[in-house]
Amino acid sequence: MFDFNLSTTPEICSELGRRLRARRLMQGWSQVELAERAGLSSGTIKNLESRGQASLESFVQVVAALGLADDLGELFRLKMVSIAAMEQAERANRQRAPRRSTR
């Protein structure tokens, strides 16, 4: 099992590329077919799958083309563990970041 907490950024990107490749293959699509469905070049798909390199926009286009867009909704959702955490999250949504001092 891949541990995201113990992995470097390039390792995480490569793992995500491998997972997208596996999903593409499960659907029986070639890289060219996925590229057409996502509105990208086949080189972009190749780079994403082999090295985990793509812009965020390209990554999202591929995810959507594979029918995985709903999975993005859970990525950074705040997890509420207590009422105090819920109140703190609500306050955070309404506050501005502190100003930097200009000393």
C-alpha cells in the first residue's frame, strides 16, 4: 500500500500517474483515446502516466475524462472531529489572514 505521508512529492506524482494509467487501462482506452476525450495531447497523457508531470488543469481534465471527478470532492474536505473543531473551522472560513508587520 502506498503511504502518502512517507513519500516525496515526485513519488506522490508518479503514484497518481500510475493510478490514472490503471484506470485508463481498466476502461480499455489507449493514451490517444484518453487524450482526445480529455482535450489534451497524447504527450501530456504520456508525461502524466510515466512521470506524474502535468499541470493541475491537465490533471483535472484527465480525471474528468476518466469519470473520476466526484473523487476530487473529498480531497481537501475538512474533517470534523469535535464540536470545537467545527466551530474553529467556521471561524476560519470568515476570517482574513493576519497582516504582516511592516517593521
